[in-house]
Amino acid sequence: MHFEQSAFYFIKDLEVMVQMANATGKHADVAKYEAAVARAKASYRRVFWSSSSSDYGPTQTGNVLGILASPSVEAGAVDRLLQNIEGRKGHLSTGAVGTRWILQALTFANRTAEALDLATQTSAPSWAWFISNGAGTLHEN
């Protein structure tokens, strides 16, 4: 999973470079960084997509990162993510990295109802459960 995370954050860093080049009016750099983002996303899909299972693996985090790092939304990754959440009775199993991005991935995949259900879940593990039990950070268990 560490390679997927590093590749994902490389893509996110390139996306920030596009934003910075836009903000500073460096239009030649915008095109250069947009091309780098497109290449990085194509590489991410080529390396981490499983054609045999049509997803980015069995985990919530794997599919969350894949949904956001791919050139287009992969229906198989979205389906696997939703099946995993449903199999856990509407709960997270992402850890710190996936938890940071899961709502964005569901929203990006136009699954806003499922994102809202996840965000408003109150039993453990959930954001509301953490808050109601005095957590200042995410619990790992």
C-alpha cells in the first residue's frame, strides 16, 4: 500500500503545482504541470488497476486513492468501495490516509448520498463516534 500512497500524493502535489502556476499567471507552467498530472494518472492506473477484479484491490483505501488518482472514475472501484462499506454496515476501515480522502472520492464518483450516510454515521468507527467519545484525533482501532 505504501507505493500507492506515494504515487497518489505525487499526483496531488502536481495538482497543487497546476494551481500555483495558475495563481501566479505562469501559463506555460500550467500546461507543463497539467501534462505531468495526466501522465502520472495514466501511470497510476496502469500500475495499480487490477483488470481481473476491475478495481484497485479489496480495501477501502486502495479504491479511494484509485478513484481520485485515475484519469477517469472506474465503476469497478466505486462498486468495490461501496460493497466494502456496506459489508461493514456503513463504517470506515480506511486508516488515516483513506479517511482523509473517502468523502472526496465518493463525491467525485457522484455518490453523494453514500458520502453523506458515511459522514453522519454515529456508531463506531465513525467521525461522530470519535467526537462523542472525546477523541482529539482518529483512533487506530
